[in-house]
Amino acid sequence: MIQIKHKYDCCGCSACMQICPKKCISLKEDKEGFLYPSINSSDCIDCHLCERICPIMNVGSPQKDVSVFAVTNSDEEIRMQSSSGGVFTLLAQKVINEGGVVFGAKFNDKWEVVHGYSETIEGLSQFRGSKYVQSELGNCFVDAKFFLNRGRKVLFSGTPCQIAGLHNYLRKHYDNLLTVDFVCHGVPSPGIWRKYLYEVFHHSTYKKNTASASSLNSMPVITGIEFRDKTLNGWKKFSFVVRGKSALKTDKNSVLLSDMHKDNLYMKGFLRNIYLRPSCYHCAFKSFRSQSDITLADFWGVEKFYPEMNDDKGVSLAFTCNRSLKEFLLSVCAKEIPLKYAANQNPSIFRSVRMRRNRDLFFSDLKKGKDLLESIEKRARWDRRETFRLTLIKLLEKVHLLNLIKKIIR
Ligand SMILES: Cc1cc2nc3c(=O)[nH]c(=O)nc-3n(C[C@H](O)[C@H](O)[C@H](O)COP(=O)(O)OP(=O)(O)OC[C@H]3O[C@@H](n4cnc5c(N)ncnc54)[C@H](O)[C@@H]3O)c2cc1C
Ligand code: SF4
Ligand code: SF4
Ligand code: SF4
């Protein structure tokens, strides 16, 4: 039976829960707002299946000979709705047109992020766009297996740890499965996301940090959330936008909140790593270890390599070892680039983000009952001493001095 000694030893992929033959594993939210398995040991038959398929206990090897392409979707509308170049939709449409099923992350009616599936082209819109919250998978691995065993094509998209969890759960290769993940910075806490929405939209004390805040009444109705809106300030300076209606803004698609990502409190806390899942600071799936067929990312720095593609509407990077996917990408005019160049612009390909002491301070603020928005504001500030410490560690690591010092201390 699975036992989690340290929080960072569980990425919350739910593979153990979905495989347990006795259904004795359920997922429970911890104080930080992340889901972890909880086992009813009296029903456990010690079959060890959960341990055998856990992607953190059975980490894959890094993929070698990965080719990298710069790609955009030629449908401008779809590209504008997507986080980078809209490659996910290109692949998903192909699978649906071949009679397949597509799994991805979407919002539910409470604006929580959950996984689901679609069998139609129209249904793909709910999956488009990055949602910076850990998604709840429910029974999606079970559902995907159901379709695969019936010979349907399945595209499953998710974080690298979710894709590794799916592969381990399936325990065999399916020719009709296409897995799509992305270069992953880390996932924020669903509990913090829930609190943030409550504080901003349902709590009358919210007054600062958005130009449009004064127009919010206590109970607006949200109709859309985009973490990466490109329509207002472009792809590079993307905005966090919430649409809906309120007492003052009666059109159901009015902009209730619109902040540049660097000014929005929730995005600041995410990008400064104060409420990511513990496993994200020690991610076991870097260097393409998820065994995903294709990995997507933003092509930051495109202007230096392919200036002609730099229209600020979004360009994707696609990493793959799969020959038929390479042929498909070339057929949609993708351009190859060296892995070294892509990696220089996107450190999350190979490295986890560092845990700062501000993360502990943030969660201890909440434990003491302090205000969420004020705590994010305070703890997301760069702490000069901490930044100096981390830069020094990075430098020492580069010249291999840190390991030497550690050995001497020991
Ligand atoms: C939490 C998170 C962290 C990321 N970190 C980086 C990074 O450090 N560097 C980088 O270059 N790119 C990162 N990305 C990926 C990037 O933002 C785009 O998703 C990627 O470039 C593909 O974009 P697209 O235009 O092809 O498609 P989009 O239409 O943007 O594709 C969205 C796809 O992502 C999936 N998805 C969205 N939110 C989630 C979620 N919460 N959990 C699981 N799957 C989700 C959807 O199912 C869909 O398949 C991250 C994405 C997420 C969700
Ligand atoms: S050992 Fe088997 S029965 Fe027990 S929790 Fe794990 S999967 Fe379930
Ligand atoms: S990583 Fe996944 S399989 Fe392993 S314990 Fe956590 S939820 Fe279960
Ligand atoms: S950083 Fe790693 S552990 Fe965290 S969500 Fe991404 S793939 Fe999973």
C-alpha cells in the first residue's frame, strides 16, 4: 500500500486511486489546498498495484534525440484563444476528425479546474488556454482506457506528471493513444485559487489592485476566465481577464477584472512560486521523462531566431521524438530549431523552480488567519537577501563548488 513520507513525493496524478481494485484510495485536500491519496487500510488487500504504477516511485528515463519545431496554427481565431501557437487544437482536431476522443483541462461550473473529454470539434474550446491551477483528474484514466480498448483514437493532454501517471496506469502501449504535455513551471494550489476567486468576487472588502475593482459588487456572475488573454496587450505581455456581469455591468461578457499578468496578484503568487505543489520544486518529470509523444511550450525569444514569425499572437515550441508527428508538423509548415536554443529561453524544460522561504511564510500567514490578498502581496515580493542566496547557490552549482562544500561539511 502506498505511503507518502514527504509531500513532494506525490504529484497528485490520482493513478493510484484510479487503479485500486478495492476502491480504497480516495483523494483528500490538505491544508495548502492540494489533493493527496488517503487509504482505507482495512479494505486494502496488499496487491501493491498502487506502488507499482505511481509515476514518482517509478520514474521514466529522459527522452533522447528530441527534435524541436516552431509552430503556429494558421487559424488566427484559434491561435488567439490558445496560450502559445495553438498546436494543441491542431492535434486535437485531427484526432476528432478521425473519430477520436480528446481529454484536457477545463473549468467546471464553480470555476474549478477539472479534466474532461470531448468527442466534438466544438467541445475543444473548453480545453484551449492554460489554466494556472492543478486540475482534478477524476476518473479520466479509466475513461481513456475504456475508449482505447474499443479502438477509438485518444488524445490525452495534461501536465507531464499526469501523462506519466496515465502511461503507468495503462501499463501497456496503445497505438491509438497520443499524449500531449507541456513544459511545466508548476501547478498552483486549487484551494488558493478558490479562496482568491471568493476574496475578489464575493467578498466586499476587495478594494485594491485592479483598475476595474470599483465596478465589482458583492455577487457578480462570472462567465469566462482567461489566464493568458492576448487580445488586450498581446502574447508577450498577456493579461489575466475575468468576464461576467455585475449590478453595474449588465452585459454578460463585460470585463470584470483585467490586469497585466505582472500586476495581477494571483499571477504574481504563481510566477514567484509561493503556492505551487511541493512536488513541483523537485519535479521528477523534467527532460521529457513523462514519455509524452509531444511536449508543447511557448517559444519565448522567437524574434531572435525566426523574426518573420514574431507577430505577438503566439508561437509554440513542439518537442517530439515521434516520426509521424514530425512529418505532421512539417506538413503544417513548422520550422525546426536547435534544442539548445529552445532550452536557453525556457529553463523549466530541464530544471524545477526553487522553493523560497516565502512559501512557508505565506502558508503560515494563512494559518494565522491573515488576509489572503495581503499575504500574496507581501510574500510575492522579491526578497533581496533570498535572491542573493539563490543566485549564489546557482553560481556555486555551476562551478560544482556546492557539492564540494557539502562534502567537507559532512
Ligand atoms: C500550469 C502550467 C504551467 C506551464 N508552464 C510553462 C512553462 O514554464 N514554459 C512554457 O513554455 N510553457 C508552459 N506552459 C504551457 C503553455 O502555456 C501552453 O500550454 C503550451 O504552449 C501549449 O499551448 P497551445 O497554444 O498549443 O495550446 P492551448 O490551447 O493553450 O493548450 C492548452 C492545453 O493545455 C492543457 N491545460 C491547460 N491548463 C491545464 C492544467 N491546469 N493542467 C493540465 N493541463 C492543462 C489543456 O488541456 C490543453 O490541452 C504551462 C501550462 C500550464 C497549464
Ligand atoms: S495495495 Fe492494492 S488494494 Fe491496497 S491500496 Fe494499493 S491498490 Fe488498493
Ligand atoms: S504520485 Fe500519483 S500515484 Fe503516486 S501517490 Fe501521488 S497520486 Fe498516487
Ligand atoms: S512541475 Fe512537475 S510535478 Fe509539478 S505539475 Fe508540473 S510536471 Fe507535475
